[in-house]
Amino acid sequence: MKKIIITTLSVVFALFLINSCRKSNINGDAKDLTLGSYITLDSIINENLNFSDPTASVSIIVGSKGAAVASINIFIATGSNALDTTSWVLVKNVPYTNGLVLSVTTAEISAALAKVSQTIEPGTQYVLQNEVVTVDGRYFSVSNTPSNYNSLPGYNMALSWQATAVCAFSQASSIGLYQVTFDGDWQDFQNGDTINVFPGPTANSISFYAYPGVPDGGVNRVPWIVNVDPATGAATVANQFVGDYGTTVAQVSATGFVFSCTGVINLVVNVNYGGAPYAGNVFTLQKE
């Protein structure tokens, strides 16, 4: 892992944050480069949205780095590609102060979605995009900030965040046959493969057999136990043994959501395969 050290923002942003898109200015001479700006994530207050309560909100606390910030435009991405700025709809503009709490209510998201003839759908994770407006009138967002800077934890950027329209968990509604809709990282399953979800050991849990997949040599398989917050559907799989790939031991842990109202199970799975960790494997199921 590369150690990221931020010394002065004039150096950090010398590589990429110039005035809008004037790429011709990048000539390697620091005196010709422009100091950019971004906001940092200080803490997450809440990213789960009660879609049935107009006053419910999601919120984060942010700081800033670089050029002085005047305000922040909050957009909601309404298309299938959250980075496509043509799908962004403005929710509101918020004047910036240090330690600002960015908060968006159900009513505000509903009003923004209505502009493109959409409504809040329970079980949906919406992407909110923050656009920094500097005191000198420049704009910075994921659209003109390279993705490698957004993703590096050393920068702690808060240009994107989420609002998940949660719904209450029902074990009875959540059991049954599901189809795999995405296993693009670990690839033990193909889209359309069937998984049987059955009651877990408690009233607020479900279980199913997944990794290790049988076609991939899975033996001694143990069902996953997914514990679910009954109010929000937030799901957790505590680190557990799930079986062997031949003679190689597999363990998993996971976080995500079980959306009883839409029949969707969405997990981000960490796999320990023979002592080697593999993190961030997205695994989603849709009830038949």
C-alpha cells in the first residue's frame, strides 16, 4: 500500500485540479498551476432514509481542503451511471462553513426525483454528488476530479455519498427462492443461478448456502447466517466458516441490506480463502 502524505494542497492538486478543464495549462511548472478544492468526510451521521417520512434525512459532516469554499451544490444521480453528469438533478445549494452538516430530507429527494418523473423506491440506494463552489467561482466534483484521487483513503474525499431508502425487515417475506443477479467479483455463481433462502436461527435473520460454490469444488458447506436490523433491513454476516474449496478453508463476513419490500439481498462480502483476504466482493440476489 502506498503511503499518502498531503503536504500542501498546491502540490496535491498540481497534477489534476486546474481551472475547470484547461488541460493545456499542465506543463510541469508549478507556478502555472491552479489550487483546487474538495470537501472531506469528517463523519457519517446517517445514510439510511425512511422513505415514508418526508422529514427523515440522511446527513454527513464535512470539512474542506484547498481553495476557499463558498457553497456546495448537492445533486442526486438519477441514471444508471452515477458519474454521468447529465443524469444529475440539483437537490439544493448549501452555504459552506467549517464542520458543515450536509443533510438531505426525503421530501427534498422526492422533489428532485419528480423533476425527471421518478419517485423514491424502497430498497434503492441513491447516489448523492457534492459539487464544491469556490469563493472565486470555480466548480469541483467527481466530474473533473480523477477517480484515483476520489478512491484513495488518504484524501478522505466526500464528493459522493449515499441515501438508502430502507424498509422494515420481515423474515417471512424474505424467505424463498432467489436468483443471483450479480457475483461479478468472486464468480462462484452465474446470473440466474437459484439460491434457496430459509429462516435463520433468530427471528431477525436468514440463511442460505453460497460460497463455496459446488461447481468450484465447494465441500463441507455451511449456510451463511445473515443478521438483519428489523427497522432498516441493514444486514451483517459475522465472520464465519462457510466450507472448503477442496482442502482450502473459506470464511466470509459481509455487510449490506435485505430489502424485504422488494425481495432484494445486496451484500458486500469479504472472503478469507486459505488465510488470504479478498475484500469487497459484491453479491446480489433477487427473489423470484
